[in-house]
Amino acid sequence: MTHPVDIHVGKRIRHRRWMVGMTQQGLAERVGIKFQQIQKYETGMNRVSASRLWDIAETLDVPVSFFFEGLDRKEDEAPDANGVPADPMAEREALELVRSYYAIPENQRRRLFDLARVLSDQPQASG
């Protein structure tokens, strides 16, 4: 039986791997294992040893603690009143959107941000 912590750590590995645009194969090669093992880690099917998690953290350029962030929060929290999931960054679509957003030149990115805010009727943050 899979442990909820193993599932959470696996999701965080997948999340970070997507954020940096790395494939399972690429991560596996960098840490010296087969990509099938990365698949098993990401689903929580296999536990990640401390030394392997250290290697993965170094490869993905995050502290080991990154993989445990959000453990105190319920994974099945309902979306908020606007329909935003409790952890929107757990969705591949959101990760791809963020990656694409930061690939846009800064001046155009700011204009896109302003447009998105207007279209969503969200109040403008002060600052």
C-alpha cells in the first residue's frame, strides 16, 4: 500500500521536473537510474531513499524540503469560490502556462498579465 507522503513527494518531483522542462528520461540519466524508476517515484509506487532524493533535489535545483512542502494541507481540498483548485500548480496545464508566460519578453508579459486580470475581473494588487 502506498503511503500518502510517498505520493506527495512523487507529485512534487513531477511538479518540479515539469517546471524546469525536464523529461523523466533526462532526470533519470542525471541521477543515474532508469526512467521507469522515476515513473514509480512520481506515482508514489516506490519510495525515494534519502540519498536519491538528495540527488533529485540537486538535479532539479531545489532544497530537499521542497518535496515536503504542502504536506500539512489536505490534497482533496475543494476549489475556491472562483473555481481555482486548492493547488493549481499541481495541474500540468498550469505549469505549462507558467513556463510559456516566462518565455514571453518582459514588456509583453506585463501587458498579457494586465489583460488577464481585466478579463478575469480580478482586482489589481497595489504595489
